[in-house]
Amino acid sequence: MNPSSIAVVGGGITGLAAAWEFHKAAPDTRIALFEASNHFGGKIVTRTLEGCLVEGGPDSLLTEKPWALDLCRELGLEAELLPSNDAQRSFSILHRGRLHPFPAGCKLFIPQKVTPILTTTLLSPRGKARMLMEPFLRHRLPEEDESLADFTRRHFGQEALDRLAGPLLGGIYGGDPENMSMAATFPRLRELERKHGSLVKGMAGMMRQANANARQGKAPALFTSLRSGMQTLPDALAEKLKPHLRANSPVTDLQKTESGWLVNGEPFDRVIVALPARAAARMISGVDTGLEALLSRQSSSSSATLSLVFRKQEVNPLPTGFGFMAAHPLTSLLVGCTWTGNKFEGRDTPDHFVCRAFLGGPDAKSLIADGSGDTLVSQALAALRNVCPFLPETPAAHWLQRWPDGNPGYALGHLDWLKSIRKKEAEHPGLRFIGSSYDGISVSDCVRQAQQVSGNIQQHQNT
Ligand SMILES: Cc1cc2nc3c(=O)[nH]c(=O)nc-3n(C[C@H](O)[C@H](O)[C@H](O)COP(=O)(O)OP(=O)(O)OC[C@H]3O[C@@H](n4cnc5c(N)ncnc54)[C@H](O)[C@@H]3O)c2cc1C
């Protein structure tokens, strides 16, 4: 039997992992991975500034999601795995120009202890009372999808949304909590409500097990990175896939034929499109305008990271903890900041201290897309120094990495949208769309989707 042929479009982590999975399953398969740029890894980009390792995109993997970590181990990167320095794990919320420690004893934003809520400076007396009432209220989970904002308000009130859940959970997606689908982004919290009614009570049960593990020293760090940077993972995949990689090869033309697909005129049996949905929409326009319209419906938000390297002798005092996130509604483009060297060992040098600022919010969209780099950097630095006057005016080095429309919007109804896409896809055998736009934005979720798609097609092939 002739080996089948597969085109993978997009050389981010999703496309690389998909190509790897197909290659492992059937090494004779003709695989071509088309990447528009000369960089493999997409949003995963690592650099060195003044000897400090800095990340332009993701800085870590969430340890409890196993897929990317397992892939690292499979690629021989076990010794590279770097747990977050959880002994320093605390962070603050920037609210009305001041940093307030995030209340201790919360799991996500769900309180597990009364005293930290009573004593926090982050909430008003009314906000505290509303949060502490949660276990005593009746909660009714709507059948249909609900926004992060409505879900949080129902349980804990508006202040908890603006000052805890919005920055913490909304921040992960860079989206507007009023329009973020709870069913697609945090289904486990909905499940907790379904089972227990109260999130406080439900989480308490989960925490008993987690605390028992922690007492036995079994609790893994919350985040895991790679010692030589996140880029190590796509680099390792690219090394294995070398003969299959096509750099500087944007796919501009996708056509369906009687027996398969033409990708930039080259025939393949199957096409895996591992691009953000709107980029995928442009590609499919000549094949199925309904699918094109569906894919282009996904909204997105823009963000940027600004890595700043300061001379340690000029930072007084050196901050502790992991950093901070800004409360909602956002009042500047500064969404948050990580003290990188506190979160992961070995990121600072003896002479330099690294801070990574996240820029975004609704007002920053056009600035991130078209604004001058100097303006963005000076505005961000000014906003940061307003909050952290211990930082000097001039960094020793900086790197601004923009991600215009880089965060897919998991809007209300996302799961229905995805269902419609899968239904439409089924009309085009051999075509699949995977990646951060669809079924999870984390690097690990992207790897899982790649594993699933190759598994699915593998089964298909065998039957
Ligand atoms: C600032 C930031 C911080 C993040 N932090 C974390 C984190 O800490 N942990 C975490 O798990 N996740 C994080 N994420 C999310 C995660 O990084 C992304 O969801 C994931 O990397 C997306 O991978 P992807 O392969 O699906 O898409 P992408 O990385 O966007 O890759 C798509 C690729 O397709 C290429 N391409 C585009 N058009 C074409 C074309 N026509 N033909 C060929 N190629 C094309 C692009 O050049 C790109 O290389 C973060 C994201 C951002 C923006």
C-alpha cells in the first residue's frame, strides 16, 4: 500500500506536534510541514538579553496538564524540566494604583479560609461579606453557556469578579470576562458547581486530597518550564522533523481534488491546518465559503510582552513573589507583570534582574498592531514605575514582542461554534483544523489536539 501523504500547515507547537505524531505512527508517510516564517515554534520564542533568558510568548506549562510535559520526556528533555519556585509563589493585584497581596488560601479565586478574606486590603467590607456568603446561597447552574463574569458574580459578587477572577482567569485568555465562555474555558468549575452547588464546598473536597499529597511531599510545582527556555521544545521537534520542514513557505492556496488536496499546488491525501481560525478561514475561501464564514467569526484580542532587564544594583529593594495582575476594568495597557527570576530559578543573573510586563486590554489593540515600539515601551515603563517606583528609569536591555490578534476569543457559545466547524469539516474528508483557536489555548492543550488528530486519522487509516 502506498504510504499516505499529509500536509501540516503552520509550524507552531500544534503543527510541529501533529507532524511528529504522524511521523511516529507511520515513518513512511510523506509529511510536509509548511511554515510561513523562518521560525518554528509560532508563539514560543526564547531569547537571551544581557545573559538572561527571556520568553516572548508562553513562559511555562501548567504542570497538571500532562500532554506537553509527556512530549518533553519522550523527546529526551526530562533533565530540562524546570519546576516553578513555589516557595516564592505569591502575587498581588494592582487595584486603584496600589498592589494588594492576593488573599492567601484561595484555590484559583475560590476562598478556602475565612481569615485571609476578612483581612485582605483588596476587597471592601461588602465585597468580603458577599464572598463569604457563597456556601450559604442557592446556586442554579444554567444549562446554556454562561460568561465568566456572570458565573463569578452569581457565586461571589462583582468585586470578586473585578479584583480576583477577572485578572486571574480572564488574564489567561486576554479576553473580556463578560463575553468569555465558561463552558469552553473552565468547564471544571461548572462541573464543581453541578456536583456541589457551592464552589467553596466543592473545592474544599478537592483540596483535602491535594493537601494530603502536599504533606507527603508529592505535590508537583504549579508551573513547569524548560531550563534553556520554552523554545527548547519546538527546537527538539524541529530537529526530529528536519526532512519534513518547509520554512518560509506560506500556504496561500488550498484546493480540493477528487482524491485529496492540493496545497500550493502539491497533492496530499490529508491536510491538517494548525493556524489561528481567521488565518485558516482565508485559506479555505476557495473550498467552502460557509466554513470560511464560520472560521472568520472567531474574535481575538491583542497582547504584547515587554521583557525588561535591569541592573540589580539599581533595583532597590528587589521585589519578592511572582508578580502582579491588574484589577478590572483595566486603566492602562499594563495588564500584569512577572518577576521572572523569582518564578523560575536561573532566569536572572548575579548582576541582572528580569521583569516581564504583559500589555493588552481593549484600548491597546491598535497600539499593539500599529503603534510605535518606543511609545509602547515608554507608556508601559511609566505605568510600571508608577506602581513599582523601585525600578530604575532605564533598563539595561528590553525586548518588545507584539502579538496582534494573538489571543483567540473563547466567546460565549464557543462550544457550539466548534461543533459547527467539526460538522462542516466532516463534509471534507482529510481536512482538520486544530490549535489554540479551538479546543484549549495552552501549549499542552495544543499538543493534546495534535495527538488526538493523529490518533483519529490513524484509526481511520486502519479501518
Ligand atoms: C503572550 C502569550 C503568553 C502565553 N503564555 C502561555 C503560557 O505561559 N503557557 C501556555 O501553555 N500557553 C501560553 N500561551 C498560549 C500558547 O502560547 C499558544 O496558544 C500556543 O503556542 C499556540 O500554538 P499554535 O501552534 O496553535 O499557534 P501559533 O503559535 O500561532 O502558530 C501558528 C504558526 O502558523 C504560521 N502561519 C500562519 N499563517 C500561515 C500560512 N498561511 N502558511 C503557513 N504557516 C502559517 C505562523 O507563522 C505560526 O508559526 C501564551 C500566549 C501568548 C500570546
